[in-house]
Amino acid sequence: MTAHYLIHEYRLPKPGDTVLIHAAAGGLGLLLVQWARHLGARVIGTVSIEEKAKAARAVGADEMILYTSRTSSRKRSQPISLIWRAISISGGTLHSYTQTREELIRRASDVLKGIHEGWLQLNIDRVFPLAEAAEAQRRLEARAT
């Protein structure tokens, strides 16, 4: 529902728009890539390694910027050119974007509809039992998920 909120409340991409998604292979990033592509946008993603670039491409990213790679300097100039048309999004909690029951139901319904239609796919890396919560946190901090 966070991806739904960000896409629909800040700037709904239209067909032909270009969208830059940072951390495109993260949990939220992969959902944003899919949602933006579903709406017809061209998606450029940023990631740290090629393995993550492959994951983002697999869900629809058109182009990837590996920000740790020396060969990405040419592509870096492309997001820099987008800065003047960009908006920044940060913060927010579940309460921020589900202020009413109707809003919660609308967002949840849209997410479930996307999953049912097959254009929104979830990527569950691994399920941890509660006893391994510390390991789950270490993996998140190490950006290994």
C-alpha cells in the first residue's frame, strides 16, 4: 500500500512519462517499478550491483544505473538532467495514507487487484521465524534482501 500511496498521491505517472526509482530492487522499489510500468511510464532504476539490476529489470525497469560502477557515469548525467522536473518523497507512516477505513479498503483493493491480474508480483526473499528476527534485521542492514 506504500507503493500505491506514493504513485497515486504524489504524481500519477502517465503513459510516456519517465520515472526514476532509487533502490529499485528493494521491496518497495520493485513494487514501484511494476506500478509505474503498469501505468505506462518508462522506468529508470538505481541499484548498487548487477544482481539487483537484474531483479529490477525482471519486473519491468527499462534502464538501470549501477551507482557503484565507473561505467555508469554517462547514465548518471541522464537522472541529473531529470532533477529539474523531479519531486522528492520521504517519510510517512501507515496512518499518513490510510486516514479513513474507505481509504484503507481502496488502497488494499487496488493492490490485491494488481496481484490477481498478474501485473503486480510480490518477491518474498525469505520468511524468518520470530526466533531469527535478529538475523532478518542483519540481512536488511547489510542490504542482502
